Amino acid sequence: EIFDLGIPVLGICYGCQLMAYTLGGTVCDASEKSEYGKTEVKLNTDTVLFKDLEEDQICWMSHTDYISQVPEGFSVTATSPACPTAAMECVER
């Protein structure tokens, strides 16, 4: 029900995966390579959350699961070498 309140919701790490799963996306439980520690991430800087940031960032990662398909209406806003969806957004929601 929180997703129907019309307020921004930020999901970090497993929160993002839970959001994706709950809203109809797909979360895979085992990547070929785990990410742990400093990880290079590419941001889409044309997005609300990442505007005014550099495209190449270093982020702390600690996961093997990953979002393989974002929910309908969402777009991928960041990726890493082992994670096709390091961040996602749905501006309408």
C-alpha cells in the first residue's frame, strides 16, 4: 500500500530488490559474480536522483542477488559490471 500513497519511496540494496519484486519485476537469486566492496557504477545522469552527479561513481556493494527485470513503468538508472540494475526509478510513481 505504501506505493499507492503518491509519495517518493527510496529502496536501498535489498529494499530496492523488494520493491522491484513487489511491483512485478524479477529478482534473480544468484549472479555469476558477487559484488562486495568498492564497485564501479555507471549512473544515468539524466535522471531525477542522479542529475548533477558524475556518470562514473564508486559505490559500496554487498550482494549476489540482482534485479534482472524492472517493474513495468520503471527504468534502469545505474548499472555495475555484475548488476544490470544497480538503481531504478519510476518518475510517475
